[in-house]
Amino acid sequence: MKTKIAELLASKIEGFDTQKVEQLLEVPPKADMGDFAFPCFQLAKVFRKAPNMIAADIAEQIGEQPFLAKVEVKGAYLNFFVDKTIFVRQVMERACQPGYGKSDLGEGKTVCIDYSSPNVAKKFHVGHLRTTIIGNSLYKIFTKLGYQVERINHLGDWGTQFGKLIVAYKKWGSKEAVEENGIAELMNIYVKFHEEAEKDDSLNDEARAWFTKMEQGDQEALEIWQWFKDISLIEYKKTYEMLGIEFDSYAGESFYCDKSKRVIDECNAKNLLEESEGAYIVRLDEYNMAPCIVMKKDGSSIYATRDLAAVLYRKDTYHFDKCIYVTGLEQKLHFAQVFKVIELLGYEWAKEQLVHVPYGLVSLKGGKLSTRKGNIIYAEDILNESVNRIHEIIEEKNPNLPDKADVAHKVGVGAILFNDLYNQRIKDVVFDWDKIHNFDGETGPYVQYTYARAASILRKRNLSEFDMDCCIDCSILTDDASIALLKEINRYPEVIKAAADRLEPSVVARYAMAVAQAFNKFYHDNQCIVEDEEVCNARLKLLSLAKTILRDSLGLLGIECPEQM
Ligand code: ARG
């Protein structure tokens, strides 16, 4: 419609092509000001006439048009009112296409998303929950736009901490305790190590020696390390399963140790390395950044070295068009340094293709929990608690609901995901159970409940998927609430693109909420199950379309919809 109006205007205004007019066309803030508005201020200079006179002239030239209900002159604006029935038909036809929302924008392009990436032998805390949730949603959004996406879990599975763990295990650990309590036990002995090392510094030397053994490929050291890693992965995978998340690669930091040499060689070739207190660094003063350390005194790699190696490896392996890193804001400098060094190595693409996607902290209402200050809350616990609480609500309100456990799972997990993704990712997330689980608030359960409501109405008619092919009388859907819902539905493809452009799943979350609200208004104003077959068909068709969009958009956030709640 917008293009059609732009074409029409361009044919009446000399020197303005369709594209230019389309850029100028606005969507007025209120429905009574029309569907599109064209401001004539810019034309005043060209035609040397008052803008309101120009608007009146153009309106006269346009006259009657089959697809326009009316064209109004309001001051310097031309307001276009699209014929409602035509609008309804257009949206219906478009949105009923299979795969509505998908696009081929990313065809032939690859995006690597580096997310979740917990640190082996440490529990998965709520900070890692955020990267996991945001990364997973970005994966779904980019896939929808036709990109090939590589989901990479860059495990924190290398570093001196493993030397400490081996020492701790040998001194105070036992096979049985680790097997029985998993990561919790590894964390216990790790804490013990630090307590003891306070008193006896030689423990630190022992730890360093074990890490050196690991770096040199010592079999015993690597076996213990591999075992710690396996134990940790079993626990991580439980959380991933709970969230319905998978990865294409678990190549973590250890994978890149033997690839660090290339980084050093390339830095040398470009004359970037400088010795500093025995270590090798790349100076970044010119870019107002602290130097990037690429090699420690003892010749071993560090976090940054392994990230540098990972960039080069991923470029060669996946030929990515973008490589996205989802981590907390506190790693901003780290990624800025890594990206800059890659650029200095002569890889110009670093500027556009390497992107850090930071996010804010998590706290519990009452301020008990912070990812920075300790007092850590674990992902597992928060997910389980959410599911249990929802289970209780169901027991109280709807004890006869079939598949209670499954519903509680979908809603409990969905509530956490939605709460995480509803605000811009850079903002801090607060866990306030009453708010997260409020079925009338701006929450996941509210949107899921709206979906279940739509599903139950279709069930009344024995329709699970309403027959989308049936012809309907579009003029039935021209009331304000139906039109408002259709306008939301119409927006879906642009919403997905905007979310990808801004790397911001909240755009989709806000949208799902807007559709749910528009749906509830539509359903409030329009009875769907009515005598009149034509009216019933038309409304049910719109209802089922909204239902599909709700499920699809929540799906982009990683949230599933139960059919009954
Ligand atoms: N393991 C790191 C952490 O927990 C996150 C890794 C992010 N990805 C990367 N390529 N550096 O803080």
C-alpha cells in the first residue's frame, strides 16, 4: 500500500521518484489521521508555494482512487485513508502464505554466534543463562532470515585454574565425591585450594607446574582435565535440554592452544609484538586501549590469544559474514582489543564482521544476587524454581488440566526467558517472581495464556488448525480492533529484520506482547462463535492467524506454547 501511494504521488509531483516519496511517507500517530501521511514542507521551496496549497493541489489531482477510501488535506499534510476491505484482504493474503515472516535476506551468508560458553568446573550461573537465552534467540532470528548460523559454545576449558584443580583434587578430592556431586564438588575443592594457598604459596607453584604439564600434553594431567570437563558437560547439557538449546560446536578454549602459534607468527610478521616484563604484548595506546597480552612469560597463551586464534580459525572454517559474541558488558574491553589486533593483522573485515553483543547484570528483587559480588544464583535453581512455582499455580487454579508437568515446564521456563528478553539486553534484569509470573502483566505467561485462549476457541469448533484456504468476506474485519490486530500482523516481517539489525531479541518480545494485546482487544470486541457462518469464518480465520503469529514469534525467543493452560 505504501508503495502504491508513493507511486501515485510520484506521478503527480515533478522531480520526485517513487523511492523518494516512499521515504517521506509517514505513519500518523493516530488512526483518525489516516494510514499514511505525506508532508509537503519539502515541496514548498521547489514549487514556491505554501505547503498547504501544494497539498490541496495534489489532493485534487489524485481525485478518486479505487484503493483509497479518502485523501484529506490537513495543513501541510496529505492524509491517506486506505480502503479497509482492500487492506484486510492484502494482509490476509500475505500473512496466510506458508512461512510468513521468513526471508531470503541471509541466503548464502553465514553468521557465527559465540554464546553460553560457561567455564568448566564452575556452575552455570544466571549470567551465563543470559548469554544462552540471548544467543539462542539470535540464532532463531537469523535462521528465519535465511542465514546459515553456526552455534558455537566457546567453553572456558583451559587455563591455570585447571592446574589448581588438579592439585586440589590430588590433595583433598576423591573420585567418588566428584562422581556423586559433580561440579559442586569441583567447586568445593577449588575453594579449598585458595584457602590453603593463602597459607602456603608453594601450592601455587605446584598448580603452575600441573598446568605446564597440561600444555605439554602430559597424559595424566590431560586425563584428569578431560574428566572434569566431561562431568561439567553432563550438567550443562541438562540445563540446555531444559531450555531446548543445542550447539553445532563445543570447541572451547582448549581447542585453540595449538593454534596460538599462528597468532604469534602473524603478529611478528606485522611487527606488532613488544616485550614487556617478559611477556609479549600488542600496544593499543593509539586506540586508547590497554595493551593486549598475547603471550605470557612462560610462553603460554591466555584468554585473548585463544580468542585471536578462534577468530582466524572460524574465518577459515565457516567463512562467516559476521561473528557475534554474546557476553556480559564487563568483557567490552577484551573484545575491543581482540578485534583491533585482528584488524592490525591486516584483516579489514574485522571492522564490520566482528561484533560484541553485551548485556547487563542480573539481580533478584531485594538485591540478594549479583553476578559481580558473589552470592551467586545458579541457572538450574532459578529454572526449577520457576517451573515449581507455576506448577503450584496450576494445582490451585486448574487442577484438572491435562499434562500439568509439561505445561508447568513450558510456562515456567518461558516466564524466565520472556523476562530476560523483554527489555533491551543492555539493561539489568531483575527477578521478581510476582512480576514474572503475573498472568495479567507484560509477561511470558500472559502471551502464552493468550495463545492458549485462541487455541481453546478453535477447539470449541473442532478446529485445531483452521482451514486457511477458505474464502472470507474481508469487509467483516474492518472494525477498529480487527484492523489494529491486522496492522500488528502486517508488521511481523519488518520486526524480525529490525531485531536482527539491532541484534536485539527484545524487539520480537515487545512485538509478541503487542500482538497478544491487540488479539485480546479484538476478541473482547468481536464474538467469534456466532450464528452467522460468514462472520464466524472471517473472525476465526483472523483469530487463527494471530494464534500462529503468537506461537511463531515466541518461538523466536525460544519459548514454547502449550495448547491449554
Ligand atoms: N567463558 C567466558 C566467561 O564465562 C565467556 C567466553 C565468551 N566467548 C569468547 N569467545 N571469549 O566469561
